[in-house]
Amino acid sequence: MSKKTPNRPGITFEVGARIEAQDYLQKWYSSRIEDIDFDEGKMLVHFDRWSHRYDEWIAWDSTRLRPLERPTLRKEGLKEEEGEITVGVFVQPQTTSQFVSPRFLASYFLDAFSI
């Protein structure tokens, strides 16, 4: 094979480049290119937050590769213009005409912070 990589928009074929790759269970993960085999037309992909034993050789023209997106936007379905949450900013509470029981509020906040 040639030493020329395919032209895929958003993917830079070089060691250390950031991409998204699909593992063998068809889940997408942010990843990094660890090595490139120009003879075989494959690259060694390391999945972030996983051990190197799960690294995979994936053909560079595979549909299991795509450009890296901002994970928070994709995961949460947010739009960029919505902005970010800033800690320490005062927010004026809004009033409502409906009564909310203290028991409901306590369970709501406790559920929201349980991990």
C-alpha cells in the first residue's frame, strides 16, 4: 500500500491525533491514534479511560472512525448558544403560584445529588 492516508474531513492521520472510534460493542469513545501502519492501511487506536490492552488496529477507511466532537454537547444534546453553568453566580429565584411540599423538595434534591 502507499504511504498516503485517505482524505477524511475532520480526521488528521498522525500519531497523537484525537478522534472518535467505535469499539467492538459498537459504542463510540473519544480516542487517540497511537501508531500508524502504512503498509496495512491501519492505525492503532487507544480508547480514552480504558487500559491499553483494549487498543485496536482499525483500518483508516473504516466507518468505525469519525472526527472528535465536543462530548458534552453530543451527550447532553445541548446547543452551543445555551452557554455553560458557572459556579458562584447568583440566580434570582422565581415565584410560582403552585404549592410544593417540603417533602417533595427534599426528595428531589437528594435524588439529584445521589450517585
